[in-house]
Amino acid sequence: MVLPFPFVKRLAIVYQNLGNLSSHYYKVAGYSLVAPVAGFAAYDATNLTTLGDEKLKFNVMGGDIVVNFGNIGELKFGNEEEMKCVKFGDGGLVQFRNLMEGYRCLAQGDGHFSIAVPSKEDKEKKRKALWAIRFATGFVGLVLVIVILVTTYKLVRSKRVRQMEGESDNGVTIDVHWIGSSKMPSASMVRTQPVLEHDDVP
């Protein structure tokens, strides 16, 4: 059952095949069309003299329209799993659906349909972007490792210096004076008393 919108008593469905002009009228960013664009348009056929004046929308109730692109099976377009059915709607709307076996697409109403695969340029851009992300991630990781190692070294060195200072303070008691921001040891001056070498000196 075909349900037109708006409702009309008689409906004419026109099949269109754009052939080699498909890529001229329809484009999908990041994809290449590998099949001609085929579509369906509906018109009010109540008055045949005015057929084509008013374009209608329609939906198929209780079933699907099968768009068969089986003739592209003889051509080689890379991995078949990458192929997608693409529907071109009004206002530049693009919808993707899985490709059926035998290079077929299912439709439930008006619109234009084709088969698209990711373009080689888009694959190359994605590959370069992936390598750039990996390189940036590796570089950031290397910088973090270096920062952690330097910080750990400084902490260990500072701890050892404090331990050495503590051992020094617990060993010999000497005076300490601060010179600027540095702590310097300082010993008090002791004058040695003179001793006579000969007792018989008057």
C-alpha cells in the first residue's frame, strides 16, 4: 500500500536514473559514488494535464522498495564491506544504510539512492590524523616520564642532604652562622698559650 502526502486520489510514481551525471548532481563528503543515482518522485495524477505541477511525498506501508544495483558487481571498488547505501533527501539530507546482498538498497518512500564507498583521499587523511595523534600521545608521555624522573631525583637528593645534615648535627657540635640563605659551620677562635722550650732562661 502506497500512502501519498498530501492525499490524492491518483498517484503517478516516476523512476529516475541519472547515470553518468550522478556525481555532478549529488556528492557525499568523504565518499565516492560507485553506482548511478536512482530515485523515485511522486506526482498528483488526478488531472493528467497538470501532471508534474505538484511533487508529493509517499511512503510504502507493509513493505519496501528494492533498488537493485547488481550491475556494479562486475566492477572492483575495493572492500565490499565498506560500501553503504546512501539516500539523498530534501534539503541536502544524506542518510546511510547497510548494503543488502546482491548490491541492493531498501527504500520506503521517495528520494534518490546510490552506493558509496570511503574516498581514498579521506582514508589517507584519517591515516595521517591517526599517526599524528599517536605521535602527540607518545611525545606527551615521554615528557611526563622525564618530569617524573627529574622530580623523583630532586626529592631523593633533598632527602639525602637532610639526612647528612642531621648526622652532622648529631656528631660534632659547632657553631653555625647563616650567610644569606646558606647555613655555614663556624668554629670559635682559641688562642694557644705560648710554652717556653728551656726552663733555665732567666
